[in-house]
Amino acid sequence: MNIRPARAEDYTLIRALLVASELPVEDLSESAPIQFLIGEDSGARLMGCVGLEVHDRAGLLRSLAVQPSLRSQGVGAALVDAVQQSAATAGIERLWLLTTTATAFFLRSGYEVADRVAAPELIRLSLQFASICPASAICMTRTLQPLSR
């Protein structure tokens, strides 16, 4: 699998995958503050995606989706590893996320359940936290290891 930053022409496919995965797309646009990574196979077909919003030294991991036929094959884990590396490179110290269905996956990926009010203010003010995800969503967080330069 090749993991790369999404380009403008990828957004239609990203949106379709998120809709098929029952993930929110209300705030997605090419001008949104979400940086997407996509995983593609050797035929350049979309295997999965993950988004990152940068809010100072904190990041919001969001919109992790994998094609249904490819789930439980390591695609999601590879995308999470890639977005964590990208975030650490950008100087992000901690990632936050909300999930209604993937708590066990993120626990296996080193995330911890956290109180939603413990998230930094900029994260709490993001559309994802403030209005898109339901109050019942589980808040999770993970400290990133700084990359040596």
C-alpha cells in the first residue's frame, strides 16, 4: 500500500468512502482545515483514508475509513501510524479523536479514553467536537513521541 497526502481530485472518493462508512462529511471541502492521507493499492485505487486537523500543538485525528472488503487487514493501522508520524513531524504533541464505533481499535493502537472536557480548547471548539459528533461519542487521546531531528 502506498500512503500519500490527498490531492484535490481525491476528495470525491474520500467523501464517498466516508459516507459509505457512515462517517460525517458535513464540514469536508477542499478548503477545510483537514489534511487527508490516503492509502492506495498498486492500481492507485483508494483503500482507505484518515484526516488530521492541526490545532496548535494538538491534533484531531478524524475520518479514518477503510474499504469494507479490506477491513481487518492492517490498512487502518497503517493509516493511523502514518498520520501519527505526520503529526509528530508537524510538532503535534498529542492527538485527540472522537469515535462511536472504533474504541477497541484505537485502544489497541495506544489511545486512551479521556474526558471530553480535558481536550484543549481549540480541539473542543472544532466542528467535529462542538457539533458534528454526538455527545455519546467516546473521546480518546494519545501522546506522540517527538521525532528526533
